[in-house]
Amino acid sequence: MARLPLNFDDQPPLPCARAQTAWQVLLRQVNGGATKAVVHDYYQQGKGFIHALDVAEVIVTTEEHVMSATLLHAWIDALERLDDAAEAVL
């Protein structure tokens, strides 16, 4: 089944431009990682970022779910891309 393309710009607004930019950069790092290890590391950083925003009560549960779903989507897309690249080499 075809997956919807990842939309980095369709994210909940964060309280400042610095946090918003950091989140956008992190999503792109997860999605563009060169190895599975790098992708996993950035994914874990993303989970920590979301958790920190939640604990600080900067985001509400709905926003946490949207951000987590987008992060997961970026992670899965990156792993699929890396698997496809590995298969193409074989």
C-alpha cells in the first residue's frame, strides 16, 4: 500500500522559532540519516525532544501525538529507504 508523503511543515506550532526550527531540523535528520544507526540515534533524540516539551507542559497530548506520529513516519521512511538502497546494491 502506498504511504502518504511526509509533510514536515504540518506540525503543531511551538512557542518559539528556535524550538520550531530545532524540531524541523531533527525530523529532516531522522529522515535523511545515512545509516540505520544514525537514523535510530536521531529518532531517540526526537523522542526525548517530544518528552521534554511534554514534561515542560509546552505541548498538550494531541500535539504530542501528532509530533510522535510524524517522527515515527520519518523513521520508518528512512529505514525503508536504507533497506531499498541495500537491496539495490545486491
